[in-house]
Amino acid sequence: MIPLRQEWPLDVAARYRAAGYWRGETFPAFLRQRAAERPDAVAVVAGEARWTYAELHARAERAAAGFLALGLRPGDRVVVQLGNIPEFFSAVFGLFRAGLIPVYALPAHRLTEIAHFVGKSEASAYVAAERGTDGFDYRTLARDLRAATPGLRHVIIAGDAAEFTAFEALDGDSALLPGDPDPARVAFLQISGGTTGLSKLIPRTHDDYIYSFRASNEICGVTQDSVFLCALPAAHNFPMSSPGHMGALYAGARVVLSPVPSPDTAFPLIERERVTISGLVPPLALLWAQAAATTKHDLSSLEVLLVGGAKLTPEAARRVAAALPCTLQQVFGMAEGLVNYTRLDDPEAIILETQGRPISPDDEVLIVDDMGEPVPEGEPGYLLARGPYTIRAYHNDDAANARSFTPDGFYRTGDIVRRTAEGYLVVQGRAGDHINRAGEKISAEEVEDHLLAHPSVFDAAVVSIPDEFLGERICAFVIPHGERPRAAALKAWMRTRGIADFKVPDQVVLVDAFETTAAGKISRKELRARLRARLLAEE
Ligand code: J2J
């Protein structure tokens, strides 16, 4: 197995420890501590389940022993695809406790993506729920996955497990559980938004990740009295760590899981559980704002609503802030690390018009031009980041590492930002060719690759188009090969490719040819830019 690494230069790591960012805490240790301090406080609410800290801890211990009893060994990777159900927590804390490495997949992912995560991480096991909220049967996916990935030894299913191992039945000898992991080691693999090609795996350590949500708790006002509503998919980095459910559990607060993020489901939960804080992507924040005007539910417990994952325009921010009875907090973050927040006591103009400033005094942010030179203060440029919770490398991907990091260890975020005189970042665009569809990042290249597999597609170029509700949507330009495919048929065919539904183009435009220049073919990047400009001009 390729070893998991995430290393900062020794002197830098020593500095982060001396500054108190990295405190040697680990996931299993903090849960054990909370369970000892507040055994009867409710940790997780989901559907009918209300687990106290003592219960969550006990369930995680049992799951941990059960994972090891299957034959899994500390260091083995386990792809986890669980939606907003309580087993998400017993599974991942069980994995942490057993020294196993969760690889976080989203419920929307399908065979192609899951097989990629299993292959890239060399996973030995896959944990999923019987069904998703949309009715999708993950056991079917698991059967195909077994055939596609011979290295996968175990499939563990929460709910009716059919021929697989039942998560609920996991049990083993707790005396065989290992000691706590090394806090400097990789705790899990998060997945990247996938700006080029397939998603990359992001190794995060106990030290660095726990710092990011402990510091986020302070910035977002999370205490043991907070009630965090997790409305976005729990495996996504934003609701996990900014400050997210992990921040809430670290604080000894209560996490309420909403199976879906719609106001119909979330508002009754806010009222019933007296939710104080939640996080949403911009389109959902607008939906909540609209629904709040007429709701009969009492939302008055809500103190903070975080909005991020995609750009919240000042106008949208104004609408959200006016409609909801709480403080709006913008968050601009990434699974690779750097997270920026507006502060709760910032002036209104900063909250409405900027995407915040970094968590840490030791976050190093550079804004550079095409040559890598810093731009004049206040001018837009490419954002580079380095710091105590920003990775230095992806897992098992030399090509991406060469592209995505500077020789001195800055992560190239791909975002184009400017910094205000007060030191706040304003996101202005991005360098990469990905589409940010309601916070889901979709690689143009990956969608093009799928289209090219269709017999009636000669060539394809995929671009983002501004969308009033989603922020951006996916438009595919296709040159037919032989028989002209119908747009609807092409979309339906994309749905059979075993990919997340959010990657299926919203719009397909058939064209006879792509532009070339006198000098010959233009670059794909230039082509996408021209096609996009043409479509916008026509609209
Ligand atoms: C514009 N673009 C944004 C924002 C993220 C907190 C919040 C979000 C994420 C996340 C996260 C944006 N305005 N407010 O992990 O901890 C775009 C940028 C960024 C990319 C990262 C967190 N907030 N973005 O969205 O890894 O382009 O993380 O580089 O999914 O989302 O995507 P992701």
C-alpha cells in the first residue's frame, strides 16, 4: 500500500506546535473525553435517534472492535458513503478508533466515482447505507463495485445488508483495540472538488484538521450549548469542519442531522431542537430566505447561518441577511485547507460584500499574477495558500502535486481573488475549468471524457453558464459523429455512466465544428472560453 503522508517541514511543524495550533489531540481521544465529561448530553439527533455522548462513544467502540474482527488492520482505508444518518458518526468514529482511514464519499457518487476512490486509496472496505433519501439502493452499487475492484475485501451496510456484512452486527473484542493514533499522522482522506479530471484524495492529519474546527468554533461562536443543524451532506468538508458537525462534537454541542436540506424538512427541526447554527450553499440559503417569509415554524433560536461553497453575491447576501433572524457569516473554504470567515461582529458591508479572512494568524495568503509575482494590493490575482491546516500534497498523485503546489509548498487554490484594505478576500472567479454548480465542483474534463465515450459524439467541450438559482450550470457543446444524438437521449445516457447526477449536463448544444485559428487547433481552455462567450452573447 502506498503510505499516507502529509508532512510539513520540521521547523514549520515545530512552529505550529509551539504556537498551540497543533496540540496532539486526536479524534478518538476527543470523543472519549467528551463522553467522560458530558455522558448524558445529546450528541447526535437524527430521525428518531437521540444519542448521548456516552452512547455515541460506546457505539463507536463497538464498531471499531467489529471492523478489526473482520480482519481489517490499522492503516487500512475504508470508503464511507453514508448520508445524514446517525451511523455516519458511529462508523467514522469507529474507524478512527480502530486506526482505520475513512475515505469520504458523497451520497450522490456512483460506481465510477466510488471505484476510483477505492482504487486510488487502495481501500479494503466500503461502508454504505442500504438506501439513500432518493431511494437509491447502495447494495446494487456494492455488487458492481465488488466486480470492478477485486482488492475490496469487505462491504458493510447500515440497514438491511442482504448478502453483505451488517453494520449493526459489527462487534468484537474491545481489548484488541489499538492505542490512540499519532496526532501528526493522516486521519482520513477527504475528496477534492476535482478541477481537472477525477477527484483527488486529500490526506488530513488529526493535528491540522482538529485545529481548523477548534479555531472555527471560536470564530463562529460554537460552545457546548450550541445546536448545529447539518443540512448539507455530512461527508462534505464544509458541514464537517467549518465549524461543522466535527466542530460541534468537539465543543460537546448537539448535532442535528437533516436528511435533506429543504426548508420543509429543516425548519421543523430548527424549531423542535432549538437549532442555533447551520451552514448552506448560496442557492439553499436563498431558498431558506424565501421560505422564511411565510413559514409557520419558529426560527428564532437561529443565531448564525454560514453560507459558502460558492460565491454569494452581495445582493443575495442582502436578501438572506434580511429574511433570516440571525447573523449571516460568509465562509470561503476548501477541503485542501484554507478557510476564511467574515467575523460575527464585522460591519455589515464586510459581511455582505466579502468572503472573509483566514482562520489563522499563520495562514499565509499570496495573490499572484500569471508569472507567480504578487499583484499590487487590492488587485485580483491567483490565490495561493500555505499554513497550519493546508495540505502540502495530495495522496498518490504526482502529476497533480506538481501542478497544484509551488516548490515552496503553497497550494494553488485555482481561485481568483482580491484582498480589501481591511484584509478580507473577495472571490472574483477562478483559473481552472471546473463548474461550481450549487457548491458541487464538476471537472469539465471529466464530463467531456464521459461524453466522448458515446458512439455519436465526435468531440465535446464542457463549460459553465451562469444560472440564477444554481450559480452555474453545465453546458456541453457536442460535435456529432454520424447520427445526430438528441440532447435528452445524451443526458439519459450520461445517467447510465455510473456518475453522480450533478455531473450530467444541464444543457447540450450540438455544433458542426469547434473553432480553430489560422495556426491550427486552439487549446481546450481557450476553446471553452470562446464557446462560453458565444453562448452568453446569444442569451
Ligand atoms: C466563492 N467560492 C467558494 C465562497 C468555496 C468551507 C466552505 C466551503 C468549502 C468548499 C469548504 C466559496 N465563494 N464563499 O471546504 O471548509 C469554491 C472555491 C474553492 C472551492 C473549494 C469549507 N467557498 N468556494 O466549498 O473543497 O472555488 O470546499 O476553491 O468543495 O469552492 O471547494 P470544496
